[in-house]
Amino acid sequence: MATQKTRETAASVEEFLNGIENRTRREDGLAMLDLMREVTGEEARMWGGSIVGFGSYHYVYESGREGDAMLTGFSPRKQNLAIYVMPGFSAYDSLLDKLGKHKTGKSCLYINKLADVDLKVLKTLVRRSVQVMRKKYG
């Protein structure tokens, strides 16, 4: 059975964020840290080498594969800020319409910088996605 690649680590979140060279990306990362702490009520943990995650849940697929994942999180990448919305975006069209400049993947919201989006809408999106995950996984 394959080993889960992205796992929670003991690395320092603050050290990781403060080590980001790009000033805007570093400041956005620190702002996301505060936003997600507030919304989730969870402390941040590093997942792998570049993802800041909040909370966790245990999943089991029909195939029998299982593991642990974060409820939500973000990664301040060189190209953009990736925000993990674990249930995906199918239920959030109205929020995405109000969010501002962004792109989406399966479970990732990509923004260039926090100044491009409405932070109140972003908080609501993260809050709702975490509520869905907590309801689904306990």
C-alpha cells in the first residue's frame, strides 16, 4: 500500500512563514495564519514541507486505503497562494462570485495576493468548508 506523501510534521509554522523571501507572500501567509486560526479554532501545523494545515480528519476509501488529512490549510507558493478547501467548490458558487480575482482546482483556491480578494468572503468560504468536513468526519 502506498504511503501518504503529505503528513503532519513537527516543523515550525512561524519559522517556515518568516523564511519566505517574497515580502507580499510572507505577509499574506502570516495573515492567512491568523485568519485560519480564528475561523477554525485550531492551531497551525506543518503538513509536508510547505503546507500550513489546521485540524485533521481520518478518511477511509472503499478500496481500504486510509490516512489523515488537514481540515483546511494554505501554501504560500512562489506563483500564488493556494488555499485548501477540502470538500471542493460545487456548493460555493455564490461565494466565489463575490470573492474577487481567483482560480480553482479540485480542492485548491488559487489567489495571487490577499489584496485581490474580499477577506470577509474568504473567511466565510473557509468556515463553511471546515463545517462540512467536521460534519462528514466528526
